[in-house]
Amino acid sequence: MQMKTSQVATVIMTTLSIRNLTKRYGNVTALEKFSLEIRSGEFMVLLGPS
């Protein structure tokens, strides 16, 4: 008799996804091709000047 192997699927939900974001202030590029993905249950902190 053959036994079947059961597989458990893990689903990871993306809460926030940013891809290739560029931010300019006139001729000044503050951010270029920024990508970020935060998944459900993760905690993320971005620090910088305000």
C-alpha cells in the first residue's frame, strides 16, 4: 500500500508593497527606484530627518 505525503501550504499576505518609487524635489532626486514589501505580522520602522 502506498502512503500519500501531505503538504502544508503557507500563505504569506503582503500588507504593503512599493516598487520602483522615485521622489524628486525640483532637480534634486531624494529617492530613486525604492522598493519595499511589508508582510502581514511584520513590524517596520523607517528613520530619517523630518
